[in-house]
Amino acid sequence: MKALIIADDANAIERFSAVLNAAGYELIVYRWLIKALDNIEEIAPHLILVSAKEYPRHWKTLASYVASGIGGIIPQVILYTDKSFSEEENKKAMELGIRGTFSSYDVDGLDRLRKILSKEDDIYMGKLDEPVADSSSGFPESSMPAAHMPYAAHDISSDISFIFINPENSQLVTGKVLSYSGEKLEFEPSFKEHFSADLKIHSAMLKINSEIKKVNAVLLQKEPKIIFSILSE
């Protein structure tokens, strides 16, 4: 089995690796979440441990994206958080099917990580000889939303998402698709973003229901609405 660690703290990576190695995982480490996201299909991990401390905006994007099964399987995701991880963020984590969270890499924190791994008698727990933890060790099992009906133009009840890297600042941009005709896409970013009038995007990720494809995009309009022209890669 393969485990992907996404973190930039060398001490954290070393200690997480020790636990996951003991559980029998082959490890892949990325220090940059965007790069990991771009290579998920090739990595095809069974488990992802991501630092929400270092990527507070983007762990949700990662969790939503891998739930599509683009890597061939749907991996379990564990979050390494700071101690001030809010109730609202915990609720979102549960909705996204996160296996569990922990907030330190000291003895207690790593023990919690082991309990999260062993919370269910499944392949993700690896070879740890730990007792199955009670429900407080992580989150209750949750299922992903059922697939929506096939996409029809202007029907944004469908599961449509658009993710890209802004070439002007190398930041991952997420948001809400307001409408999509097959050629033009109206987009509302999750956070306020600055786009130049001639913005061109390469290798954006467009998801429609369970289908994910890489596309190029050109900004057609940025006020009063943000509208992109979607082109084949």
C-alpha cells in the first residue's frame, strides 16, 4: 500500500513516516500540495496524510478531488491540524469523509495517529497491532454524496467544479461554478482573486459528475462576472 504525506515540516515528516512505515506503507512525500495534487493520478495512494496547518485553504480541495477516484481508488485522508482547528472546520472534515485529525507529533499525537489508522478494521490500518479505537479517535464513517444526474447545460445542480493554478502568483484557485454551457464557464472564486484581463490558464481541472479532465481556459470577462472560455488541452 502507498501513503502520501503532504507537509513541509521536516520533523513532522520524519515522525509521520516512522508510524506509516511501521504500518507497512510505501511512502511518497511532497512538500508542495499543488504539485501533489497534479500527480495524484500517477501516485494513486491508498492513504493521504496532509498538513492542514500548512495548507489551511487547500486541504478541502484535495479531499474533494481525490474522492472522485481519479487515482484508481478513493484514498482515506488524515489531517494534521493546529490545536485551534475550529468546530466549523471539524464539521467540514466530517462532511468530506476525513478519517480523523490529530494536532501534534509528540508521543500523544503519534499515538492518536495510530488510533486513527486502526479505527476501522480495514486495509488502511496497515499492520499496526493496536486495539481498535473508539469513535472519539477520529470521525464516524461517512459516505460521499451520491452521484448526480447527468450534466445538462445550465443545470448547476450537477456536480461541476473548476480548479486551476493562477499563473500570476502560483496559487491554487478554487470556487463555485455558477453556469457552464460547454464552452463558457461562469466562476465565483472561494477567495478574492486578482486576474489580469488577458489571463490564460493551462492544465486546469474541470470535473463534471465523476469525470475529470484537464482543460485550458482563457478569461473572457472579469467584471461584473468572471467568465472563462474553456478549451481542450
